Amino acid sequence: MENEVNGGMAIHESRHQGSDRTAAILSTIGEVVYRWSQADDRIEWNGDAAALFGLASPESVATGAAFSELVEEPGQLARQEALAGTDTGDGVPYQIEYALRPKGARGPILWVEDTGRWYADGGREAVRAEGVLRVINERHAREQRLAFLSRHDDVTGLYNRSYLLDLLDETITSTRKLDTAAAFLVIAIDDFHLINDAYGYRIGDRVLAAVARRIRGRLRDGDAIGRFSGHKLGLILMNCDEHEMPFAAERFLAAIRDDVVATPDGAASVTISIGGVSLPRHAQTPDEAIERAQESLGFARDTGRGRFFAYAPSAEREAERQSNIALSQQLIGALSEQRVRLAFQPVVDIHTRKVGFHEALLRLAHPDGTIVSAGQVVPLAERLGLSRLFDLAVLDQVLETLIRHPDAHLSMNVSPETAAGPDWLAKFAHTLDQRPDLGQRLIVEITETSAIRSLDDTAYFVSTIHDLGARLAIDDFGAGFTSFRNLRELRVDIVKIDGSFIATLPRSRDDQIFVRRLVELAHDLGIETVAEWVQDEETAAMLAEWGVSRIQGHLCGAASLELPWK
């Protein structure tokens, strides 16, 4: 008997020790197990609940009523709803989150996850519950952070673009329904790239945040501000019609220009430009509001720094926009249907008139067979941002022509935007790496304005062209401001004198002086010269006397779609 008693005590002690170990493990991971009984309202805890909740005494959580006093108000309702329903015999599972704020507790508010199952023993009212309480402060903080970022920008603390546009949509709907007025403004920091270049992107972000705080301080109740994009802010001004909008905009302009913007890294002198549109009078949808506020911002920036421009309907501007859309569709259609053609104009020796090479010029074939010249296509492509696509199409045809016709020597033009990007040069290099023989029969022409846009980028472009065995020409030389020192440093092979100086050369003493000096300096630097737009022998004779190497123009032959090599 004594052995049985001792054995029972050992088993009980072993279970107790196991329970203690379990409680200790749960406490280290921020959890406790509980069992609650309705009959006496007692809660049995497996684990040190008082310590976990920062309480001085376990009695503070010994009953359901005592524990309920710790639960924040929204959590009380959640707990009541979790314990409602019908128990079919297996109990009813629940999982809820709520906050605990212990009275006299040593720590801050605690967020807990309460997971368990309640039982009704045949009825609808819970008579007991068993579960696990887990402290989830870190997880809750992450969730709160994610919830914040779902609506707010991390840098400025303002509404993010997505939520701002949701508010814009709601504002337009409410103004139309209630017959009220509002305004949507887009604000941009002037020359923001200069701030980034001078101080770094971190300070640029801080300047943006400081500007946002200053503008937010000038808003009224009900107005909204958010980060629209990059260095732009969006404002929604309630109860603001088109007559009040300029006064509101001036308030924001003055808030920035009248004092330097201070950041932890120093102060910066900043101005802003603003474009605005009245809602719903001049914008019935968020897309219209965005487009017209952005358009107005563009007009404001075109007139100078620190300006405001309000959108106003313009039949002429709308007609131009519709025309651009139609032209864009036509140009894209020509590319997709492979209606890009090459015309070849000879560039000849000024003395022997022997062809040195042909310039490959862009032509566009309409579906009806009519041909459009580069002078009509290129300006449209540049205005609509399609130059790169046409340059790539021309590159394909020029390389294919050189491969098919071993006697062909060609030059081709590359727009400034294309020369500044990586894809054209990468494609050029890939082909010439495989066919290095093509390089000696190819000249790449870039305009003078693109050459001076970024000398470092141009130097890399030129060196890559040379490394692949091709030559480089500066087209339309004289129209810009490239110095001969830059030509020497860039190792340019050819300068093509802008045709505007050649067209009236026999009758213009100023053009004669300019061209003669240009040719002399190019000769001293060992750079070959080509004169464009040569129309008559009188002009050719003058150019030959001054030492021009080659000429191009109707005197020597017009551009033709016919292949010169047969």
C-alpha cells in the first residue's frame, strides 16, 4: 500500500513537474494556456499569466470578470461575438485579437491573439472555454505599419498616390452629387534634380518632406494632401471654386518661396510650381483631373519658376491632342506593318564628284504607296517620343543593306534620345561584334545638340563606335555651340556643316566668314568636312577653295529609294 501511495505521489509529482516545464516553455515564447468555467468564473492558467501581462498579482486575472476589466473596449465586443453561436457538441472554435491595458501594470498596452474553443453543453450559452493567449505586439506593430503604408507614403507621411486618387474619385462624385466645387492641384519642386545632384537623394527626400509639412500647415479642415509621384505632391481642396483656386495656390507658393526649407542636413532655397483644375467643372473623372492638372503644371513651369497655372478648356489644344493621337497611331502602325524605307543620297568628293558614301535617310510608305520624307516624320516622332523606335528600325535596315551589298558605304542618323539610351548602341555593338567587316563601311551621325547634351555620355558613345571600327560624324554642325576643343576631345571624324549656312552662301558674307573659319579649324584638327544642301556650282567652287572635303545636296544627287548598287 505504501508503495502504491508513493508511486501515485511520484506520478503526480512528475505530472506537476511536466506542467511546470510546459508553463515555463510557454512563458518564454509569450504564451499561456487557460481554462475558464462559467460556474465559478474562475480561470486556470498554465503559465505565469500575471508576469506575462505585467501584473503584480495572479489574482488580477484569476476570474473572467477580472480579466475582462483589462480588455480595451473594442476587444470586449469582439470577445462577446466570438462566444456567440451554437455548440453542436464538439465546441465552437474562435480566434480573435484585442488589446489589454492592465490597471497598474508595469508595461505598455499589450496586443494578444486569443485562440480556443468554447462549449455550451447542449445550450447556446458558453459554460466553459479553453484556449491559448499569445502576445503579438511585434506582429501587430508590423500589421499596423503595413496598414499605414497601404494609405501613406513612407518618406513624407502623406497619403500615397493610390489613396490620394481614391479620395479624388470620391471628391468628384460628391461634388457632382451635392453641386459643390473642389480643386485638384499638382505641385512640383522646381529643378528638383539639381537638389539631388548637389546634395544627394537622401537630402532631396528630406526637402520634399519639409515642403510637404509646410504646405500641409496651410491646409484647411477637409483638404487632403498626398505624394503624387517622385517630387510632386497632390492636393484636394474642398469647397474651392475656380475663382478661389489662384488665391489658394498663391498661399502655397508663398509658404515655400518666402523662407528657406530647413532639413537636418542643412537648408535649401526652393520654389514650387503648381498646376490646378476645378472639379467637377473641368474634370469629370480622376483621369481627366490628373491629365489636366499635369498639363497646367507644364504650362506653369514653361513660364518660369514659382508659378501657378489653372486649366482652361481650349478647342485648339484639344484638336492638337487628338491630332497627336492619330499621328501616333499612324506612326506605330507604320512600324508594326514594316513600312519604314530607306532613301540613299550620295555624298561626293568635292573635286572628282566620286561618291564616298551614301546617307541612309528615313522614308515612310503610306498604305496607298505614297512616300513621306524624314522631314515630315522625324519631328513628329521626336514630339511623340517615338524616335528610338524609328532609329532601331533604320538600324536594322542599314545593317541588312551593308550585309547584302558589299559595295555599300553608308551613314545613318541617330536622334539625341536614342544616342543617350543603351538599347540602340547595344544592338549596334552586337551586330558589329559578329560582323566586324561592316564597321569600316559605316558612319554614325549624331547632331551637334545631342553631342553637347552630355559630353561624358557622348565620349562613351563615340569611343564605342570607334572600337567597333565605324566612324562618327557631327551632323548640322554650326547650329549649336560645340567648341572645337570638344570636337578634338570627342575624336570626331567628320563634321557636316549645317545646310542653313550653305543654302545662301554666295549671297551672305556672314555665312562665308563663318564657314571659311570653321573649315580652317576643322582642317587644323584633322577633321574631314562635308557641306550639306549644296545646290549650285558657285557654292561648290567657294567650298572647294576653302578646303571642304565632300559635298551633299541636289547638285550631286537627290535622295532616292533606288539602290545605287546594281
